[in-house]
Amino acid sequence: MKQLKSKRNLARKIIGGLSFTSTLLIFQACYGTPQDFEPDLLIEGKVKAQATGLPIKSICVSVVGEEQDLLTDEAGTFSFYLLMKDSITLRFEDIDNTQNGSFASKDSVLTDLSNEVFVNITLPEK
């Protein structure tokens, strides 16, 4: 008898969980996911060596005053989205100092921003 009650309780919990999950899926299907209503800005760019003009990988690109950074890929390119602002300061730093040579850090202030910005940066060697 006790075992039968235990099985019924387990079945009720499973069916209750599935019902709740189904309700959430139906809610999302009707109302959708939350939307981001603030304007976004796509920033793309390429980092090259000043002396050779070749792309530099593994340069840390960060947004000053924000907690967002990334590394350039094999082609020296980067891209990320930010909220639209009047101006944005990007910092370019060679954090490995040995893999691709040693490059000086550089800051770049972006103004006159539209929905998409492409930045070409050349870094001098140290």
C-alpha cells in the first residue's frame, strides 16, 4: 500500500512538472521572448602592424569604462555590439608580448557613431 502511494506521488510530481513546463512554453509562444529596445551599435575592425601592414592576432580590444573585451582572430579582426553612446573609447593592448612580437598599446576614441562602425588600427612595435 505504501509503495503504491509513493508511485502515485511520483507520478503526480512528474505530471505537475510537465504541466508547468508546457505552460511556460505556451506563454513564450504567445508573448515571445523579451525584446531589447535600446539601439545597438556594431563595432567591427582590423588590427595591423604599422611596420609590415600584416594583421595581428591575439590583441586585446576593450571598451574603456565597460567590462567588455575580446581578442582579435587570426586575420586581426574583431567585432562586438554595444549600446549606442555619444562616444566610445577602445583600447588595443598586446597582452602576450611574445607570440606576435611586441606592440605598443593604443587608445582610439570613436565619435560620430552610426549603427555600424568599422575601425582600422595600426599598432607600432615597442
